[in-house]
Amino acid sequence: MRTRFDVGCVIPMNDEGDIFRPGTVVFDETGIQYVGSPEACPAVAERTVAMPQGILLPGLLNGHNHAAMALMRGMADDSPLFEWLSHHVWPLEARLTPDDIYLGTLLASAEMIRSGTVGFADMYFAMDAVAAAVEKTGMRAWLARGLVGNEDPTGEKLAEAVAFCQAWAGKANGRLQTMLGPHAPYTCPPEYLARVAEAAKSHGLGIHIHLSESRDEMDQMATLYQKTPIQLAHDAGIFESRTLIAHGVYITADDLRWLEGIQGGVISCPVSNAKLGNGIMPYPLLKEAGIPVGLGSDGAASTNNLDMFLEMKMMAWVQKLSGHRPDAFRAMDALWAATRGTAQVLGYDGGVLAPGRPSDFIVLDGGRPHLTPEWDVVANVVYAASGADVRYVVVDGRILLDDGLITTFDEEAVAAEARKRQALLAKR
Ligand SMILES: [Zn+2]
């Protein structure tokens, strides 16, 4: 169905830096047909949505998530990392069923759709359940089964992960893409990383991995292998395939030689990095080196909230703090990271609105007091808006949030079920 949105402002995030005010977007399931001013729009549409105060922009792409961990939101919060993982997260994960993971992914998806996220990169387990949830919600996803080398001596799980990738890649009308997910160098020894790298190369798969996230990880890798996690991954052959590096907080100038020519890039998770006390990703260093940088939330168990508007604010705040200058990182840099940056890391042609591109976009209600007046619409979107301002979400030409209502599943039933499961999981 051909649909037309007439709004107060369109920010297409194109290379020309256009902003159309007022603006019109026309799309269908095959992609965007028109972006520009309403007068020049030739297309006739079957449905027209008019929102004179609406701000329309590409949907946000969450480059690093463990969606099903939404079920653990707030569990044993503020505990030291290792205690939190070993006493709380891992024992509970051992008891999660595929049904729990399906439900947790739906819960996270309700939150993500409501806050303007159109797609996410996910690493978890029972990924068939995650993929089924993504099919249902209408979102896009890049899914990787998390691999822990220490628990996979025979490579059986790696083989399962490859089979998962082959079974689901391109499904749901291409909304589903798959990757391999070696968890991190402290859970996957170098020989195992090399096996994953080999499998990725021979099957043409991308890789999603946590690297250089914490001081502890840096110290451990230095002690065990006299290498940084980036060098370790490089030497194992990981970067010979497209790689999504989650976090990258401790990447140094010395690491750049290992990252030279990398396909993919780094996904910054500033709220998680701040909350766990890890530090600040060196954005200027990566930018200078031409390495794409995107934005992600990490799982709700550590980040508590999947609102990418909060991530954009936090990214801007910490980069300004780190650079000791307000212009060290601008509102547009944050919006770029959350749209085109993540798309570049994933090798996805979305994150920008132009004819022929995927019809993935969101509309905010720009008429609210905290978004008024409008001196600078990008500053309003990044510094003043929150996910709660999102009224419409369109993914692959389908309206998933229609004037504030989720159209693809019953979010209240999902929330009610999640409360029930939480009570059971707390007891089990
Ligand atoms: Zn993570």
C-alpha cells in the first residue's frame, strides 16, 4: 500500500544535509518513493497521515543488544560486574526456556518500537525463539547466537550457530539477517576465535563480538597473551569478515594498525559503559581513522532502558566531557551514529531517507512543550526529545506504531506475561 506522510519537518540524514520544512515522504513495501517538499510530490497515495508538528527521520538502529535480557531489568542492580554475572545473571540464564526468551524479546521489542528503534543487532541464545519474535514484531534484526568457547570444546555450538545463520538469513522479507557471535576474548580463547573466524569466512558471515569493554578485560588479555583484545581478534582472523565490535572503550592509537581496512566498525554503548563504570569510547580517534561508529544500548539487564534517544544524549554528554569542549561532539554526530553509523557497521543501506532506500522511519510529536520552540530541530531531537515522543514507526513499509499504538502484537498481554514470568523466575 502506498502511504504518504505530510509533516512539519523531514530530516532525511542524506549527504546533502537537507532538511525539508514542511516535508513529505511517500513509501510502500518496496521502499521509499519520495522525500522532499509537499508541493513537488507527484505520488498519489492510498493513505495520507498529516502531522503538521511531526518531525520525521530515519528509524534508529540499535547496534548492540541482548533483547531477551529485558526480563532481568533491574535485577541485582548496582552489584560489581563479576558478582552480578556469576551470582545473578548466569544462574538465571541457565533456567531460561526458549519461551522465556521469546517473551523477553517481545517485551524488548515493544519498548524499542515505542521509542523509535526500527532494527537491532542481537546476541543471545535460543536464537530460533528470538528470530520468531522478530518475525512477529515486524522489526529488523541482525541476530547472532552468543558463543562461549570454553563451553564448546567440540565446536558443536559453532556448527549450530552456522546452521542458525543459514536457516534465517534473509527471512521475514529480508528483515532478518544473521551473524556469528563469539562472545568476547575472555570467554573465547584465541584458538576458538580462529575457528569462528574460519567459519565466518567460509560461509560469508559477519561477526558480532564484545571487545575492549573493561579495564579487567584489558589486564586479563595482557597477562594471558600480551595482547590487546583488538590485536587478539585481529590475529585470530576475526577482522577478515565484517565485524561489529561492541563497546571498544579501551581502543588505543596502537590498536589502529590492527583495525586497518576493517569492514564493519565499533558500536558505542555509552549508558552501559557509564553505568558499569567502564569508561568512554575514543570517538575522535576512530573518526580520524575513518572507522565507522554506531550506537547501541546493550541489554536492559545492564542498561535498564532501551531508549536510543537516551543513548544519543549520553553519547554526546560523555564525548563532550572527554573532549572538555561542547563542540567536541555535536547533536548531529549523535543522530548520525544512531542511524547511518550503525547502518555502516552492519553493511545495511538504511539509516537514510531517499528514493529506493528501505522504508524505515519514525515520526515524533514536535508539538510538545519540551520540543518548543524550534531553533534547531536536530538539537531538539537529540537533547530534548525522548522515546516517549515517538508517534509513528514504519519498518519495511509497514506501520508498526500507528499514532502511538503497536499494530503487530498485544503489548499489554506481553507485559502481563512478563510480570508473571518474573515472579516464576524469582522462585524457580
Ligand atoms: Zn553486550
